[in-house]
Amino acid sequence: MRRPSFQSAEARRKALGDFLRAQRERLTPAEAGLATGGPTPSNGGAARRRRTPGLRREEVAQLGGVSATWYSWIEQGREVSASAPALARLAEALRLTPAERAYLFDLAGKRDPETDEPGAAPEPPVDLQTVVDMIGCPAYAMDRLGTARAWNKQAAHLFVGWLDRKSGKHERNLLRYVFLEPAARKLIHDWEERASRVLAEFRADAGAHLTDEAVKAMIEELRAKSALFAQLWDAQEVLGREGGERTFDHPDDGFLRYRQIGFTLAARPDLKLVMLVPEA
């Protein structure tokens, strides 16, 4: 589902109301777990004939644990406050899909507490590892913390001290590897310059998650353990993941040159897929 873009708060509120109304009207009482006819506060719990398809506003409000008046005002596009927890309850009540739920929070201009729960790291798609394994060059996928969630054997061979270990104190996190592991300084050509870019790219990706407890904890840890990290973090540099040339001094294969290509996964925008294509 395409993410919304609106020029005014009024247009955004109207779009939010229209979306909620459409979702309410498409959901049957049976799908929502209500008896046919649906008890409502106005009829004392007695069933009454339905004049419109789907759920009534008061039923959605009841299922979502919100005021019927408040919910009606939201649908009408009025200027009322919609908290993230209230929106999450409405998403559950309306049985929204992950894409619909993300769209709802985008319309409301709120962050979804389910995806932004401190330390939350949803499992990557089951087929992601299969896809990464099919790529014929070093490839890996990282989450918003920069922790590798999937990688192929070529990536494990290339990244000595990061993806080649079965387990480790740094949990395959790229930032911890680059700034804290001696092996990274030996492997990555022009290590300090590359470390600066890795951090600037992380800041760009993590901008919406800097209040996440897991992100905050990692930043404080790296500031305490790496003077270079602290210096670069305070410099406030931000860079997009534009790819480009990557060079390495591999202990077995010698000097290696790659062209880095990055992708954001449509179904999981919090995951980044990185491919390193060999260059002659």
C-alpha cells in the first residue's frame, strides 16, 4: 500500500476518517467476533436491524476501548488527538493487515508502538535467508540497529571477525564490529574514512528510532568504548546509503574491490539488503 502524502493537517484528518470508515464498513460483525445484529450501548445490548454493511461506529469504539463520540469525531475528520495506543487498539478491532496498520499510523502521524517497542526486533521473513543464499556475491541483510539478520557464505568468508563467527560478544552488529573489533581495522581498506560513513548512514536510518532504548543503549556503549565513534557522533553527519566502491585487505584473498548496492525490503522497510558485486 502506498504511503500517504498530504499538504495540510485538515486533508490528513479527512483521509484518516475516510480510511477508518472504509475499514469499518468492510468488516462484518462475525469477523469482528460480534453476534449478528451486534449489541450496542444505545439499545441496551439488544440486537437491532442493520441499515448499513459492516460495523457501526459504536461497535468499533467498544471493541477498541475508546469513546464512541471520540471515534465518531475521528471519522468525521475533526481536530482531535489520537494517541498511538488508541490507534493500536483500533487497528486490532478492525483486523487491519500489517500494510493497513502502517498506513493508519502514517495518516495519523504517529509511530506504531508495536514496531517501535524498545528492543523489538521482529524476525526477518522466512524466505529472506533463501534469497540471500541465492545471490552469487557477498550479501547480507541488516536491521535498524545494524545487526546482520541474514547473510550468505560469500559474506561470511569476506567479513573476517564479523559474519564468519558462529557467535560472539558483538552479536554480528556492524557498528560494534567496525568501531570495536581489531579485525575490522585490518580488513577494511581506509578504515577510518569507511567508519565515518558507516556511522553517518546509521544516523540517517536511525533518525526515527533515536528514543528506542536499544538504539540509545548501543550509542552510549559505543561512545564510551570508542573515542572515534564519540567524535563522529557529535559531528552530526548524515549520509544516505548510496552504495559505491568498497575495498578490503583480506587475510587470505588480498586486496579486493567491490561495488556496493543496497535495497530496502518492501515488506520490511526496517531491513536493508546489501550486495557487494566484485569489480575487476
